[in-house]
Amino acid sequence: MNTKHVEDKAERKKLKRTARKKAAPKAKRASGVARGSNKKKVRHMSKGQRKR
């Protein structure tokens, strides 16, 4: 929800909370999907001479 136009912090918080309650519940994460530190790490290319 876009609350950029709302200046008052309390008002913005109230709007966001009501929007969160109205929103459809998010689906559970699939069992095979890792999250955070359990994700596979990216193999970095060797340093030094450029490859591309």
C-alpha cells in the first residue's frame, strides 16, 4: 500500500495495519526452497584478468 501522501506517522501506521488485515494470506514457502543463510552461495569468478 502506498502511504507516501500521509504525513502523520500514527495515521500511516493505522492505514498500513488495516491494509495488512484486508490482504489475502500469503502462501507457505515450498518445502524445497531454502531461505537466508541456507541458500546456495554464488561462486565468484577469479580475480585478476577480466573474463568478459
